[in-house]
Amino acid sequence: MVWDPSLYTVVGIAAAGLFFVIAVAAWEHRTEPGAKAFLGLITALGGWALVYGVQLGFTTLDAQLAWQRLALAVGGPVPTLWFLFAVQYANRDAWLTRPVRALMVIDPVVFGLLTLTNPSHGLVWHEATLVSYGALEALDLAFGPGYLFHIAYAYIVTPVGFGLLFVATLRSTLYRTQAGLLVVGAVPPLVANAAFSLGLNWHPLPAVDFTPFAFLITGPCFGLALFRFDLLERVPVARKRIIAETDDGFVVLDEEERIVMYNPTAAKILEDPAEGEPIRNHLPRTDGGEELETVNGATLTTVIDRQQRVYDVSRSTLSDHHDRVVGYVIRYRNVTDRHRYEQRLKVANRVLRHNLRNRMNIITGWADRLAESDDEEVAAAGERITTTGESLVELGEQVRLLVETADYVGETTETVVLNDHLAPLVERVRTAHPNAVVESELPPRTTVTVPNAKLLTIAVQNLLENAIQHNDAEQPWVRVTVETDSGDDEYTRIHVADNGPGIPETEREVLRKGIETPLEHGSGLGLWLIHWTVTAAGGEVVFSGDESSGSVVSLVLPP
């Protein structure tokens, strides 16, 4: 048994090397939809080319037949893997019924076993001779029914795979280039294999199976689809990653703003869209026209399944690794519950601002008259009523602030100079509480990042007011200082210290848990307002001190 490699051997091994390089590169994307079938296909093509290239280096009939059996066994799964990849690429998984799956398993397994055991039955080929073409020795085979059945199967499933990819090239520019490269790369080996199976000769070339050699064209095409056009990261099957049953609507567009896919919720919102249709046909007309940019940040109210729904609409751009725009995604985020909640909150806020305040003013007015009574018990009752009424008015004001500050919380932030906002606030508190000592030490240029400057002043104002109003010392004292952390995690800390009774542990625990229960709750909204304000800015509230020595509350915020 002599192995004398020829040019055909070198070409076959080179084709195999190219496919193995592609397989190694594709391995990192193995979890992507369709990736396993693609990896299997690439590996089978590379193995087939390698074994056949080695086979053509031998010069004896027995050696070539041994390698021929192995080559056909390795190449046997190629039609199945091609079909499987095309089905998954085109998102036609519904085609993979149980009978189809069984046939896809049976053909490569049975054909492989028949090929490897052919000497005992001759079902794949029943006659073989070695023909010389100069320095090249090649097999001339007379194929049997086993091979013919396999070829019949291959030429059923392979054209179907071509059809699926061809449709993908026509229907959407989002996938056109990569699908086109797959089709172009698969045509040469298909033609070469058909010629070999039909016994056609490529005169003056030798009568060998040129299918593995045609892989030299297939490899670059598949490589371009993978490396240049993100084959395994942008395949149509990835569309189904959008959850079909979600309350949110999703529409995927190509770069020409035509609909590529949509989920059932989006179909109801857009009222019977069609793939390939321009999205502008389903966008509301505005002063800016029907341009896609007009939908970003819009709010849509519509009726779906006889219920009114509210959606926040956003648009994002799909780009590949080369920063080329390859499409768009429009998301309709269901905010119906939030919208209803906000409506009710605003109604409650209006009631608190007007009805409660007006009626409490009447009550405190009559209570003031009672407090002027000569009867000490009546006067004391009037003072208690006045104090309680003022507390309720203050509670209503806190609720108003909660509703109002919710409008300031969003994705945008701003950097503010602390001294510019806290210094005037400290002066206002001093004026409002002349009996209290209000001290401050504010660096002139220190900044913090918050969603809105008003949130910052509301939080600090609540701390100062609470420190004075709930202070049982003979002379309330409160001090505001600022500290800037140094190191990798930089934060600015606003400390508010007082000489009051301290914040009870139960209040702190409620805030740490972030939820109130019937048995465990805070005494008011002040600390909640501070907590929500600071956490909305990406910071936290830290408590120190105890109930016997006053308290220090620190607002930790990004600089």
C-alpha cells in the first residue's frame, strides 16, 4: 500500500483545513439558534474533503476502497445537516415532525453502516475498478440500490434547503447577503456531486468525485457569511426568541424599514400587518410625517381584546459588528397598569391638595377659636385639634411631593453643584425655624448626579424639617456637611446630623426591607420620600447614631 499524494490530495486537504478553521471560529456561537446544525455541517464537509483527499494519494484498489467507504460514511450526513440548518435558519421548525426527524436519523445511520460494511453485501457499490489518469489513480464504481436510495433522499431534502434560503434572500434585506452567500457556496458541490452520481465526466479532467474539491468555493462563501455578515448572530430563527405570549409588542424591521417579523401582540396593535410591508403604513400620521423616528418615546392608547391598553413605544437600531445598520426593532411596552395607577394617584393627589387642605383649614380655624377659650380643657382640646390638623396638612403635602417627584424620575440625569442648591435651602430653613440652630459646611464646587435638582432639595429639606420638628431638645440643632469619597468607587455623602431623639430602629428596618406590612410600618412618609428620592438617583440612605444621642442620616450619591 503506497501513498503518493497528488495535487488533488493537496486540494482536498486544503479544503478540509479551511472548513475546520470555520468550525473553530463558529464554536463560540454554538448556543445561537441553528449553530449546532451549522457546526455539524461544516465538520462533515471538512471530514469528507480530508478523507477523500487522503484516499486519492493511494495507488492500490484495496486502500482506495477502504478510504472510499470512510469518505461516503463521513459525507452521508451532509444532506440531513444542510436541511436541518436551512429549516432552523428560516424558522420552519414546525416542519420537523416526528416522521421527518425519524427519516433524518435513519438515512445517514443506515447509509453509513451499509457503506462501511459494503464488502459483505455490495448494496452501495457492487463493482469497483482502479483507473489511471497519469500519476493519479481513481476509483470507477458501479453503484447499487443503497447508494441510489441515499442520493434520492439527498436530492429531495437538499433542494428544499436551497428553496428556504432562496426565499430568505428575496423577502428581506436583513438576511439577504448572508443567505445569498450560503446559496452561492452550496451550488458548486451540489453540481459536482450530481455529475459524479450520474457518471458524467469533466473531460479532460479525470473521472473523480469533484464534490470535496468544490468545497474550496463553499468555504470562502460560508466564511464570509459567518465573519463578515454575522451569520450565527443574526439569523431569522432568532426572531422567535421574542416571547410570543408577552404583553409587549415587538416588530423587527430591515434597514429599509420593512416588516421582517412581529409577535401576536404587535399584530393586534398594528391591525393585521404583513411581512415585507413598509412599517409606515401602520404608523400614526403626525406633524413630522410617518417617519420611524416619530414613534420613539411616544405613548399609544388603543383597544385590544375589548380592553383599553396603553403602550410606551421605543425604537432601537440593530447594528452588526461593523457598525452597519441592518435593521430596527420597535417595542410596544405595555404600561396599562402603570398608567391606571398614575391616573388614580393624580386624582388622589388632587383630592389631598384641595379637598383635604380646604377642610382641614376649616377645622383648624374652629380649633383656634376653641384654643382661645377660658376653659382650660376646651383650650387644650383646641390646641390638640390644631396640631393634628396641621399634621394632616403636612401629610397631604408629602403625598403631593411623592406624586410630583415621580415625574422627575427617568433615564436622564443631571450633575448639580451642591452649594448652589443647598445653601439657599439652609437659609430658608433658618428663617422658618428661628429657634433652631442650623449649621452647614458646603464645599463650593462639589457635585452630585441626580435625575433632577428638585429631588435633591426635597430630600435634604425633609431631613432638616424632620430633624427640627421631631426634636425634643431645649434648642434643636442640625448640621449639614458634605464628604467626598476617594478611591475607585467615588461617592459624595451629604450628612445631616441632629441632637434629637434619633430615628427608631423600626423605621430604619422598614426602609431596609423596602416594604411595609400591617404589623411593621413607618410612622409617616418623610423617610420614604427621602429613600425613594435618593435611590432614584442611584444612591442610598445610610443611618448612624442612636436614639439616645441624636442621629446622622447620610445621602450617598454619585458625584
